[in-house]
Amino acid sequence: MTSLERLPGADHSSKVSVLGGFQLRWSGSEQAGIPRAPQRLFALLALRGGLTSRAAVAGTLWPDATETHACSNLRSALVRLNRPCRTLLHVSKLELGLAKDVTVDIRHAQRLARRLLDPAGTPEQSDLCPAAIVILSGELLPGWYDDWVLVEAEDWRQLRLHALESLAGRLTVAGCWGQAAAAARAAVRAEPLRESAHAALIQVHLAEGNQSEAVRQFTSYRALLHAELGLEPTVRLRRLIQGLHSRAGSAVVMARPA
């Protein structure tokens, strides 16, 4: 197992975290008071992985500066690093990267998501647990608005939402109703207008036999969708509860919102 494959929670000596906010740990302790420029440098190297040319790093971090000024800013950021932080970097004349023994939380999270989304694969037992929901619920660098962060954040958002829905489905098949509902609700919280997230939660309720909860979830989503976008749920979502509304009363589920 390589250093990047070690699971979070273990006593790793150095780690860059970008999920839920930026954090840098060295020898098990958080490095506090890191200036903004070095934070951005570590975050970029964590997201890129491997080695990146110094020119590319400088150009990404300071896109509005001239090449000379951007490179000067990068040198200043490196100089301002304290000794422990400098040991976490691989620095050469032309390239930069994280040291080989530095773990990055997004890497583990991405592998988890891809295992859950692989129809031909078998997730690890540890993938089907509450900790997986927590990992997949973390936003990438919330509050950071650099263009390179927003691109990575959107990629991660899409991956984690699909993974949460898949996790809800796998837990439903396993009969773990509570955890399945928690995974589906996490997807709903992350994107309240996402129909597939609501569908995942409705399917959990139906599998558990909670017809009233399924109807309530559909009705709530339908009202939200109509209020926010003036749209109706798709036929696919309607079919999930089609056999219920005739018994519960068509006006409760299928009537058009006022």
C-alpha cells in the first residue's frame, strides 16, 4: 500500500486536506498560521498530483500577473514556508510537487467514489459504512473562488453526488435502511433540486415499506421544483410512486401545485 492509499484516520505523519476546508498536518499536528499564498500552493499541488512545472504552478496561482511577476510570487511563497512545511514539498529548479509520503484526503475520497460507481466491481466492506457518507459529503475547498479550484470542485461535486446515490442503492440492497437513507439525504442536501438524489431517497423508503414517507418526499420535491424552476418531475420519478397515489389519493401526489 502506497502512502497515498493509506486510509484517513490513521496516524500519518503529513497530510494535506482539501475537503471541508484547507488543513495541513505534519507529525500529527495541524500547521496553523500558514499564509494564504502557501495554502494555495499546497492545495494546487494536492489537486494536481505528481510533479508540476514551476511555470505552470506560478501561472495558475497568479493568472493576472506577468510570467516574471508570477514566478517571483512563487519564490516568495516558498521562502515564507517554515521548515516543517518545506519538508512536505519536492522542490527542484523546474518542478514542484508534494513529497512522496504526504497523503491527500481527496485521493482516498475519489477512489472510494469510483469503487462505488463501478458496476463490475465489489466495494470494500469499509466503503458501506457511515464514514463513507461523511467522506462523500465534504465539499472541496468551500469559500475558495479561484478558477482552478472551481473547476476541480465541480468535478468532485458531480462525482460525489453520483457516488452517494450509488451508496444509497447498495445499502438499500443490503437492507441497511438507516444508512441508505442517510446517504440519499446527504445527496439531497448537497443539491436540493437534483431529481436522482430524491429518487434514491424515495427508493429507500419504498424498499423499507414506508409508503407515506415516499409520497411525502415526492410531494415535497415536486413543490420545490415547481417553486424554484417552474418544472415538473420527470415521468421516471412519477413512476416510482405511480402505484401509491391511486391508494393515497391522486390529488395528494399528482395535482399541480398552485
